[in-house]
Amino acid sequence: MDAWEDLDPVLNKNEFDEIVDLLLCHGLHKDLPNLLTEIIEKLPEFDEKLTSPFRQILVLLAFCNKFQQNGPLPDIKDHSFLYNLHEGVVGFLKAEPSLVELMSPASTYKLVGGLRLLLARSILMSSKFLPKDVEITIANYFPTLPVKPSNSKPWENWAEILQIDLEEKSCEVLKQVNKVNTTSAKHLTDKLNNLAVERRKSSLDVDDSVIIVWKSVAPKFDEFVRHLRSLLPENFLDKIASSSHPKIKMLASRIPPNASEGDVIAFFDYICDVEMETKFWTSSFVQQIISPVER
């Protein structure tokens, strides 16, 4: 209790922002919805100012965690959700090649190929999209060999994701990708040729078919999330103690690394009060009053 009775430090804006940044990272990392709600309600624009180098990982991890908790249905039938998930996963795989090495190119293909199959199927089943949209999706997501001008960009996209050389004809990963792409493209094209029948299917029938696909994707998705989490610090609260700002380091005793969500919320409320007091005491109005006294 003695530590809580110490005099409050004076926090400038940069110091306050750094602490909130770490608390927001902690909430995203440990999936603490009440803490995140508290921060966003008090500082509604702060999530857009998140400066942590782990921002992209944390936002994607939070998105994946929520899906794991609430899914897979109905999300794996929803075009918008699948598009966002696909873009997040693919974007991060391209930005972090080490993740592909950890998972292996073959496992990475099963993950991305499975997400693309679900996404293409959601487009096919939605009346918002025309047959031409489905054709374009199939061509972009499931190109087949040989590589030629008409399909070079989709193949280059796969090569960038999987870190493979399209010129290496003996590449086993390339051969496997071509084999599965051929199967997926045929499967989707057959459904496209019977589009009216497909779109009349009951919701239960659609659920059963997408669950079958998801069961093959889920282990690779879970693996991806585990590797994603491994790229993060074990505990963002530890970084308060290692901050370069002495006043922030002083506050470390007030928030242990194993603090409960309630304790972290109480700490956040405390630093908000400190920041408000700092603004008051450093305001020009107060300074004008106390300056003559100091002289």
C-alpha cells in the first residue's frame, strides 16, 4: 500500500501516451475487453494513434482471437468477414516471411488456399455478386500451370506469399499448389455452372459444406495464431519498468506484470487522473497565479 501513497508524478503528454499505448497493447495481447472498452471510452481516438511496432500483429491477433471464440459459423459464410481475415493473414505473411518458415510453405498454402476457397464460395453464394465476379475470383485465387501472361499476376501473388521461385519447375511446393488449385478451380467452376441450384440450397446444407472445408483449415489457422502470438513480448506491462522515461519507470511498482484486468483498469484510471492534474498545474491560468507567489 505504501507505493500507492507516494506523491503522484507529473506526466507530460508523451509520457502519458506511452503508458496508454502499453496498456492498449496489453489489452489486445491478453484479450481484455473491459480494459479496451475503458480506454476507448475515455480516449476514443487513441486506438488510431497506437504507435507500438507491434500494432499490426496485435490488431490481427485480436481479430483472430475473437473469431476463435465466437466462430466458425456464421463468419465462415460471410463475404466481408472472410475478405478482412484473408487480407489480414496474407498481408502479414508477406510482411513477415519468418512466419512462412515457421509454418512451412505447404502449411501456409493450406491456410491461405482454404481461406480463399471459403471466400470464393461466399461470393458464389451471394446474390450481391454476378457470375463474372465469381469467374474473376477463381482466376485470381486459383491459377494453374503453366505460368503465362494471363495468369502471371495471380502466380506472382502466390510466389510472394509462399516464398517460392516460379522458374524452378522442380519445386515440389509449386507442383502441389498447382494440383490443389486445379481441383479448387474445377470445384468452384462446376458450382458456378449450376449457380441457380447452388443459391437455392438451404442454410443447413451450406453450413455443412463450409464446415467440411473449415475443418481442414482450422488446424493451420490455429497454428498461424500461435506463431503470431510468439512474435510478441510475453508481457507488455513489463515494458513500463523498462521505459526510457524515469517517471514512467517509477510507476512500475503500481502495476505488477501479473495484475488482474481490474487492477490494470484501476491503474489506467489513476494515470488519467494524474494527467488531468498535470494539465491543471501546468496550465497558463495556474502558472499566472503561482508565478508571483514563487517570486
